[in-house]
Amino acid sequence: MNRFLIILSLVFGVLGVVLTLLPFGTLALIPIALAFIFALITVFRQREKLLPKLVLLIVFANFLTVIGKEVFIKDVVEVDEQFETIKQQSEQEAQKDLEGLE
């Protein structure tokens, strides 16, 4: 049973790391929370083992990374003025070409 819980915490921990790296926002907190719960149960069952403590530490660091990423990094979409002017000029030229055909 303990090996199963360690494997589950590792799988959810890796999934949490992958979702942290991808732009999914706070969706990564779900597998991180599951990995944290499984690792915590395993730590309480096996106090002498190093792997459950290591998994717990990695999951906690991943949790802090997700929260820090959400708090400190803001996704901002900026308007490209140069592209907008080129687009507007292209539309005006296309309109003139269509008027010249009539």
C-alpha cells in the first residue's frame, strides 16, 4: 500500500510539474494537492524513509512555484500599433483597387 501511495504521489507530482510549466494557470494545483495528500499520508506511515519526504518537498516547492507564478507574472496582451497601421493601409489600398475595377 505504501508503494502504491508513493507511486501515486510521484505521478501526480510529475503531472503538477508539467501543468506548472504549461500556461494553465492554477489548474496545476489539483494534481499538486493530490500528490501532497498522498505524500503526506506516506510520510506519516513511513517516518524513516527518505523518498516520501523528498516527494513532499518537491510537491511543496511546486506549489510555491504555481502560486508565485500566478501572483508575480501577469499576462498582458499589447496592441501592435505598427501592425494596425499596415492593416489599415492595406484595407484602403484594397478599397481603391475595388473602386478602380468598376
